[in-house]
Amino acid sequence: MNLKTLFKIGVFALFIVGCKDQVQTEIAEAEATVEQEFSFNVEEFADIKVLRYQIPGWDNLTLKEQKLVYYLTEAGLAGRDIMWDQNYRHNLTIRKALETVYTEYKGDKSTSDWTNFETYLKRVWFSNGIHHHYSNAKLVPEFSKDYLNKLLSATSATLEGEAFEVLFNDKDAKKVNQAKGVDNVLESAVNFYGPNVTNKDVEDFYKSKKSPDPKKPLSYGLNSQLVKADGILKERVYKSGGLYGSAIDKIVMWLEKAKGVAENEAQGNALGLLIDYYKTGDLQTWDDYNVAWTAATEGNVDYINSFIEVYNDPLGYRGSYETIVQINDFDMSKKMAVLSDNAQWFEDNSPLMAEHKKKDVVGVTYKVVNVAGEAGDASPSTPIGVNLPNANWIRAAVGSKSVSLGNIIHAYNNAGGSGRLKEFVHDDEELQLEEAYGQLADKLHTALHEVIGHASGQLNPGVGETKETLKNYASTLEEGRADLVGLYYLYDSKLQDLGLVEDWKKVGKAAYDGYIRNGLMTQLIRLNLGDDVEEAHMRNRQWVSAWVFEKGKADNVIEKVTRDGKTYFNINDYEKLHTLFGQLLKETQRIKSEGDFAAVEALVEGYGVKVDQAIHAEVLKRNEQFPSPPYSGFVNPVLVPETNEAGEITSIKVTQPNAFAEQMLNYSKHYSHLPAIN
């Protein structure tokens, strides 16, 4: 699971945006090696802020390790177009036409129409397609059909038929539609399913799939598109010679180079299995790879690569393409290893029902890493923490890897502040707690969410995978459950006993204040007035916060305060709130363990979807004074190899792109390995 969609930054992580976006973070260490003159800010447009990040420790790597990073980064970029096509069937065609206009148009660029066109293209780049990267709503151009036709004619660019009309009509309005009472597959524009494929088609198709070993269920549907031809359902598998084969062959080429400079045998074996998986599309090989990858914990370099997170599938089967290349931060990893070392204690002392606790929590590793490159679903909008693999049986039998992306977090924390905090805190005490302990609280919540949360609990014997039992609510339930594990232990003296905090109560109070403030109010700046909450992480933050607010009303645990026409939520009893978080954690684990669809539907629909319209309007009005965009993402550093006369790499330099458009156009020029057709 990734905390992008896993957690964003600082006190107002949610305003910045990334689990694609949890609102926890990790404290950014102010390292002496960071040059003060480095500019983390690139540009702003629409609701987006584009940043850049550095790669601490790059010069400490050997040339062989730098080659490994370079090859893995190139492998990731080679599959970039896969994410675009997965997001929507016309994305590549649309991008090619818009980029041709952008680079070839020689007409008047001083008009508002041109400015609006340029902004629209940048939004499309940022979202890997024409649907908003976070809300899933189709981006609306602020220029006319006639103007676009004029630009197309002036540049000999081609955009016709449905691919043209969809920019201006109401068709395919949502990339992912999670609304209750609709056919989520039919109503979602994401390109995981062919035309006329329905929820029932998907569910019936995968009910017929039986894993060779029921105790090790294969991830059916993860790496394929499900289509219907002559009334017959069939999968188009992502593999060499299959769907996306031309891009996958390029990925394999770079992975072969990476395998040749692997740091150790375990890492090399894992890369070999990943290559075999890309070549064959075999899901048993995928599981074998994940087991090997999870066990390969030594070395300075690691990576995430393939079709992984399922948030973009309304039914949670199909994985989006993403890659993150990582360099270990040994100092910070050592500091935080205490959590994984004590994972069994946290499991044993959780409020879960006894039968839902793991008797042996195995193989949980936690590292702080520095990102060297990202692609696909991890870029430009990035997670700040990741816990993988996602298969429950592998987590139980082998373990998992959890990472926090240290340099990404550092970049967020150094990219400028916001005045929003003072606007939405209830009083000076809350403000002082947040300023003193908020970043540490966020850091620990990220770690607890990833290391303890996703590794915690077990399914009852005979209960299927959550994508089968909890269906379209599986993702938000899992992220909320992991959030609750973190919240429960943030207000526990164990953190002080482990030497992670000096005052566990103050850290816990800051964490609770921030979570409730966000879940009940401040995350609403991401929605248009009248919208329901649809994104899985936003839903989980709201249903967690709204549930404890309602259940604590009798004891006035959380008080809704109105002062000078403004609403605030003030926590009066942190001890009772801690108890409520524990009760909800117990219930969410029960729902997952038993596969209780009726209960998860009632929880999410009852607390996580509908928005208090009066509070929403107020939040939007109060937020108008803050010009900083609510979402952030990154350009990637560019790794430039230098070679000798024989063509051998002698060194690799790290450079920075000057502008967002520069990098996007460079990527399209060098990594367009899929045809721009449906």
C-alpha cells in the first residue's frame, strides 16, 4: 500500500498533497549537506505546485551502485506511457496532439486563450491524462472547441472524433466512479475494462478463477485488461508480446542491465524473477518475485516496479504501473528500526479480537530512503511512504517492506510554509502543540501506519481476499484500518519507552488534533461544493473522524465550536478519543477478517461519503485567503551518464530540470514506447 495516495507534508500535508495521499508525514532532517541556495520550487499553475528534490548520498555510492540506480530509473521511465493508457483510452492520442501544438504553434501566445491552453496541458501532464490526479473528475478546458481547432490547424496536429469531443462534452466524466448504486465499472473511464463490461461481469469472471494453492491466492486481474468480445470475457495480459508489450520490452532491457550490476545475489535473483514476470505475465511468477523481493533487504539500493496499487480500479483488481528507485538512508533507518523490531508487541497489545491477531508477525522491515527517480502512478504526484507487497498471504508468511521517502518529505518541508494552520486551529494551545510536535507526530503516524498498520491482523480461515469480500470499499477500509493502528499507538507511553519521543502525551495530542481537524474540515478544500467524497484516502479520513466524533458526543469528547462565525473542532478528552480509536480499529479489523460487506458499506456510506455542506462552504470561503495550491508534485532529477570511447559508463551526474514542461516534453521524446492509438 502506498501513502500517497500515502501521506503529504507537514502541518498541512493535505493542502500540499500523496497509501495516493495520506495526510501523515515524516519530519525532514535539516542535513548539513543540503545546499541552502537550492530552490525546491519549480512553478505553480491551477491547483498545482511543482517542486524538485535532491538525492542525498549520491556521491557516496560506488559507480556500480550508481549504474544500478540509473538502469532502474530508465526501466521505470520506459513504462511511463503504460500509466497514461491505463488512466484513459484516449490519453496518448490527446497528449501527442496537445504537445505538438505546444511545441509547433507560432501564433500569438499573449492571449488568455493560449495561457488557458498551456495551463490545461500542464494539468494533463501532471495527472497522466485528462482526469484530475486526485478527484478523478475530468479536467475542464478554459478554451473553446474553435480555439483548439485553430491551434490544431496551425500546427498540423491531429485530434479527431471521440478523442477531440471528449475534452468538451460530459462523456467519461470520472476516471474512477466509486458511488453507491451505480455500475462502477461501466461508469469509470479508467482503461482497465473494455466497453460494456459490468461489475457483474468482473465479479463472475474472477469467481471462476481458482488458485492452485487456496492458502496462497494469486492476484487475478492484477496485470490485465478485461474485455468482452462477442459476449465472451477475456483478459489482455500486460507482458512481452501482449498488451503494452512494446513498452514492457524496453523495461525488460533496462532491468537486464540492472540485474548485471545487482549488489548481491538476493537482489539479482529478485530482478530475474521480475524480468520473467514481465516476459510471461504469469501471476505465480509475480508471487515468487514478491517473496524474493521482500527477502532481499541488504544493500544500498532498492526499488518498486510493476503493476501494483489497485486504487484506480473501481473493484480493486488491476494494478497501476509505477516505479520508485530508492537509496537507503542508513542513519534514519537505524533510528526507526525500533518499530519493526517491536512489531509483535504492538500486535499483542492491540485492541483487536484475539482471533484476529497474528501470533507471529514476521519480516517487517522499515527504512527511510531517498528517492532517485519515479515514474507512472508515483509521478509527478508521489507517495511519501510505501508498504509492499500487498498480498495478505505474503505479508503473513514472509513479511513486508515499509519505506518513507525522506528526501521527498524534506523537499516539501523546505518549499515554503502556509498560513492555513492559524486559520483552522481552535486555540493557541492547539497551535503550539502542532508547531512543537506536529512534524514528529506525522513522522510516527506514517511509520506506524506502514510498519505496524498494514502488517497487523489476519483474515479468518476461509475468508477471501478483501477485493472479493469488501469490493469497492476494500481500499478505503484498509487505509483507514492502518490509520487507526497509528492513531491508537500515537497516544501510548510505549513510544516514549522505545526512545522515539520525549513526551508521548504531547505528541499524541498534536497527532489527534491534526487528524480530526483534517478529517472533519480542512481536506474539504479539495472538493467542489456539493461533491461527495470519492477518493479512498479522503473517505477513510472522514469516516474515521466522523465516527469518533459521533460516538463521543455523549461525553463531549470532541466539541464543535462556533466562534465569530467560524467552526472549529476541539478535543476535550484525549483519553476517551484514544479509546474510541481503539474501538473503531477493532471493528474495522473484524470487518476485514470476516469479509463483512454490509458493515463496511454502512461505515463508509454512513460516515465517509456525504459532506456537511455548510461546513464545506465555510472552509472554502476561509481558504480563499491562501493562494498556495492544494496539491503538489515533483519533477525528477535527471541522471546523465558520461562514457568513454568504448561506450562504457565512467560516471553519472545528477542534474535538475529547469521547468515542468521541459521534463514532460523530454519524457515524451525519449520514452514514448506505446503507439498513440486506442
